[in-house]
Amino acid sequence: MKVMKFGGTSVGKPERMHQIAELITAAKEPVIVVLSALSGTTNTLVEISNRLAASDKQSAIEKITTLENYYQNFIHDLLQDASILARANDMLNEHFEFLKITQKISLSDALNKDILAQGELMSTKLFSLFLEQAKIEHTLLPALDFMILDQNEEPDLALIQEKLNGLLENYPTINIFVTQGYICRNAKGEVDNLKRGGSDYTASLIAAALKASVCEIWTDIDGMHNNDPRVVDKTVAIEQLSFDEAAELAYFGAKILHPTCIWPAQQENIPVKLLNTMQPTALGTVIKKEAGSVGVKAVAAKDNIIAIKIKSSRMLLAYGFLRKIFEVFEKYKTPIDMITTSEVAVSVTIDSDIHLDEIITELNNIASVEVEQNQTIVSIVGNEIAKTDAVLNKLFQSINEIPVTMVSYGGSPHNISLLIPSEHKTKTLQLINKGLFDL
Ligand code: ADP
Ligand code: ASP
Ligand code: MG
């Protein structure tokens, strides 16, 4: 069994669905196809939800109508068989009726998640109808029947495995299964999701649950590049990354992968391949146990970081002081990304301001606190780069004009992270591209 996940741009046009059909039928083993929503759809659904939250019902309805027209055009391009087209039409009507009805109810968290789930529900049903028209035998597996979160809002891999295997047993002769990325159920049984970009996570969880031979992530670029191609002109694809390197890059901002999607595949030692739907013969990137080579592989940047400087001349070195600080972040379920300490101060960074006010209020009871917003973490990732000072020297020589506000070195042999004010991000990534990659 192998997993093939296709992202938003890979399903975003009718001709791309033709291409996906070719790729999945060429597979030499049974395949689970994980689909995202059509590109732009989840953004539009977020927008619809925001307008509903702001009681701006008129403009929410306008957004829904524009989206509906887009899907109507899409099915007319995709489907020629009259009876299948009629079923696609009925299916869309059902989903858009739901979206329109939400405008009459007040928005709860659960309803918001239901709205966000519509994209993947529609894309998979459309693709399934397209396969039916092409007479390609397959089964649609509802992700809401097996992708389950536990009480801590983390995927419950054991339960996912049990449910998924149970479902598959019903179809011993089927070789192509289609399912939704991103969407899941939480411990209360409500519709939920794996956060933005979460279809990659779905794919990796399914691969781990089924002990698949490979987890293929098909997207719009030929693999993980050495730098952010949206920011820097000259970037190149990386042939091989270790699980640890890929996890660091994903967590620290390489948008091609969901931040936490590597661990399930890593746990079962399943290779993850990043491939280009538009260029299927390109080599892509393979992510596996071995790093392949020593040295710098890539740099990534994560925006919207908040730095919190906690100062206490009296208590810092006292036993238990750090514990008290960490307990505040734990209480508000806010992970810390970077940390540095000195004799009298601790600086940490977080990427969420949801509980910032409460965290600051509580920290103020034990120390004095300064907050700096609009920061960016720049992470340099590679095999054993933090074991010698060669990379560190080159790095600081190449960015000597950038005001670095924090450095994290030695936490992992694969990562050197810097904190900079966000306005310097583009320049920093360009300088690193020259200084460390010679590009
Ligand atoms: P999908 O819709 O297939 O999930 P995403 O938009 O989530 O695709 O991810 C692919 C995009 O990630 C690329 O188009 C590229 O702009 C962006 N990206 C950011 N950093 C990198 C990187 N280091 N290597 C490759 N792509 C990157
Ligand atoms: N459709 C979801 C999103 O846009 C999930 C994904 O594409 O991975 O975030
Ligand atoms: Mg993505």
C-alpha cells in the first residue's frame, strides 16, 4: 500500500484531476489518495467564517455565491456524462445550501470547523465522480470515520489504525481509495481539522497507520528547496533529507510541509517523497532516516514570532525559577520555539498570541517582562552543522549587516536558529543564499 497526497494546486483545475488519475492508475500497488480542497477554497471558507463572525452576512453570502459559481464552472469542465454531472450538481447544492444556512445561525467553534471542512468534502466527491466517469474502480473513504483526535487534540494513531484497517477490510478487491486530507473528528465527536496545510499530516498519519511503503506528497514544486522560493530568486531542490532535518524545516517555516507532518512517517520509518504534479518525472526530494550528506541543506523562516524577555536579578538562578516560567506557558498550551538564558534573564519566543495577555500577566507576578512582536525565526538546517564552527562563522560573516536579536545553537546538531526583526527577513534569506549556498 502507498499513500499519494495531492495539494490544492494539484487538484485546482479539471485538467489536473486528469493528471492525478493517470498518476494513481500507474501505481504498482494499492493506493490511498489523499486530496486537499481546490486551491483557494479553504482561504475563502475562512473568509466566509470571518464575515459571519463579524455579522457581515451580506458579504458572506456574496463570497458563497462567487465560490458556488466557481464550482459550477468546474464541474462543467470536468464532467461530460449527463447523469454524473447531475449528481455533481446535487452534491454541490447540498454543500452550498449548508453554507447558506450557516448565515442564519450564530457562529460557534464547532460550526466554524464544519464550514472549513466543506473544501475537502467537495474536492474528494468531485474527484470520485470524475473517476467514475473514467470507469476507474475506486472507493471513497470518509476521513471523518477514521481520522480521530484524542483529548489533547492530537491525532490518536492507535485508534486511527484500528478504524482505518476496519474500513479497508470491507473492500478486499479495491486498489484505489480516495479520502479527505485536513479534516478529522475531535474527542467530542465534532468535525475538526489538523490546522492549515494539514493534508500532509493526514497523509503521513495514514502511511504510519497502514505501514505504507511510501508517503508521496505531490505539490506544485519539484521538492524541498534550499531556500524559500517565494522570497529568494535562485533556489534549488534538495535530493535527500533526514526525517530530523525535514521536521526542523517544516516546523521552522518551509511551507511545502505541514509543521508536524514528519513524525508519523518517521515513527514507522516510511520514506516521504516530495514530488511535482506538473513535472512528474522530476527527481523530487526523498526524506528518510539517513541524511545522505553532511553539511548545510536549507534555510527556512517562520514569521509572526513574539519574543518575551523575562528578567529577574534576584531569582533567576534559584532552583525552580525556570519551572515557574515554563508552567505559565504550559498552563496556556503555548509552545516555546527558541530559548536563551543569561545570569539575570531568560528570553523565549512563541508563535501564538492567543493567550499572550494572560501569559504576560502571570509572568509579571514573578519577574519583569518585555515583549517584542513582529519577529522572524531564521533556521539553518543540515546534517551535523552545529558540530563544528565552520557554518556558524560563514553564517555570521554573510549576515553581518543584520541585527540578530537571539541565537540558538547546539540544541540540535541539525539546526542553527536566529531571531531577527521581520522587516529584515528578505535581506537575510538573500544574504544566506549567497553566503552559505553560493547561489
Ligand atoms: P500544496 O497546496 O500542494 O499543499 P503548498 O502551497 O502548501 O502546496 O506548498 C508548496 C509551496 O511551498 C511551494 O509552491 C512554495 O512556494 C512553498 N515553499 C516554501 N518554502 C519552500 C521550500 N523550502 N521548498 C519548496 N517549496 C517551498
Ligand atoms: N485545505 C487545507 C488548507 O488549505 C489543508 C491543505 O491544503 O493541506 O489549509
Ligand atoms: Mg500544503
